[in-house]
Amino acid sequence: MKRLLSILLCLLLLAGCTTPQPPADTAPPQTTAPVETTRPPIPEPTISPEMIALRENLPLMDGSTSLIPLEAGIRAALFGISQEEATAQVAHSSTWGSFHNLLDGAAELIFSCPLSQEQWNIAAERGIDLEAVPVAMEGFVFVVNAKNPVDTLSQQQLKDIYSGKITNWKQVGGKNEKIAAFQRNEGSGSQSMLKRFMGDTPIMDAPTELRNDMMSGIIEKVSDYRSKSNSIGFSFRYYVEGIIKNPDIKMIAIDGIAPTVENIQNGNYPVIAPVYAVTYEGNSNPHVQELID
């Protein structure tokens, strides 16, 4: 009898230790899906048919040296590359050279500061009707040696310097030094802009040593001419600040207003140079007008 009770007790203990099983129709517990940690790919920007057409049929462009950044900016936007990469693709043959390339058909579109009356006359003599569309604006700047204590000049003082009325820096608050006022060659964009700035005030004749055929030449002369601090020249803001980057020169303020990007954009800087896209009537490449637009 005792043996039978012992067997029954063991069976009850074993039954209590068995893991209960869920009913057959009970669903297994749900597990949470892992959180996606990678971002979805960013879709490529949609390229319009016009952009594709311009990429495949980019007009032949040229222009003044100071406007290389403008064509580079166009290429960078069209092809999705950096400004530096685009700049390496651009070569301009100067204001005068690009103008003749346009007339000869070696360029379909050029970028230039205001064309001189002489250029308009040459085109007319060849029976070519030019079209000049303003597309940008740049600051026309005057530069002096970095050691020159003069930081600002009025528009009238600058006109007096380039007409020969003011000849010594002490007349405008500087040292007792004769002013060496450098100019560019006739037909260059910067010389044409100087004439535009001077208006009815005649420009004095510059001796050969004070006239430069290259834009970079006038900068080099201002930075290192004889006494080093008596020179003055002119150029365009980006050419000075973005291309040449010569630490031995400085751009002066005009009427107390510095030629900063902000002052050019808001119109405070008083000497603005309009930039034109120039082509000719009857251009057979329809993409030239698309690019200008």
C-alpha cells in the first residue's frame, strides 16, 4: 500500500513540472521589426529637356579675361560640376580678341563689359548687327599699393587724377609722392570702362611705361613700381579679388563705400560695370538665345 502511494505522489510531482502548451489555434507572439537605420537614396534632380539640349549643343563662348568666372558659372550649373572644375575648361581671348572672334564666326556668344563705340562701328562696317543683353553686374575698382595710406577717394578726385589735374598723393591725403596713374590699352574692357566712368572729362595721355596691354600687367605695376607706393590702376572686382589675389595691392573705397559684394548687390557702390552677353542678329544656333534667356 505504501509503495502504491509513493508511485502516485511521484506522478503528481512530474505533472506539476511539465511546461504548459498553448492551444493549437493560439498565434505565436509578434516581434517588432528592426528599425531601418539607412536613409533612402536622394533622387537625382530632374533635368529639363532645355538643359539637356544646352549640354549637347553648348554655344561657342568667349569673352574678356575678367569674365572667365561667368562662363565657368554657366558650365558648373549646366553640368553639375564645381566652379573650380568649370574654370579649368574655360579660356577667354580678351575683350578685343573675343569681339573679333564673334565677328569672324569663331565664337557664337561673348561676355563683355560695355562695347566701345569703335567696336559698334567696326561691326556696322562689316554689316553685322550686334545684340547685347545685360546679364550681370560687376564693380569697377581702383587699386593702389598696399602701403599707400590712402583708403578712399571721391569720384571727382579719381577723375582729377586721370585727367592730370591731381598729380601728387599729398593733394588727396597721402604722401608727398608723384602719382603714377596706370592705364590699359585702347579697346580693352577696363579702358572702355574707364572712359565710361570719366564721362565728359578727358583722360590724360599715358606714357608708354604707364600703359599695359594685359589686365594682369596693370596689377603687377601697381604692386611693384619704383617707389612701390605711388601707383594707381583700375580693374574689375572679381579679377582683383578672385583671380589675381595679389597681397601687395588693395582696392580703395569710392566716396567712402568699399567695393564689397554686398555693396555691389544693393547698389551702394557707386561705380558699377554692366556685363553683357553679346551675339549677332541672324545667329543660326537657336541655343544661343536659349542660353541668354
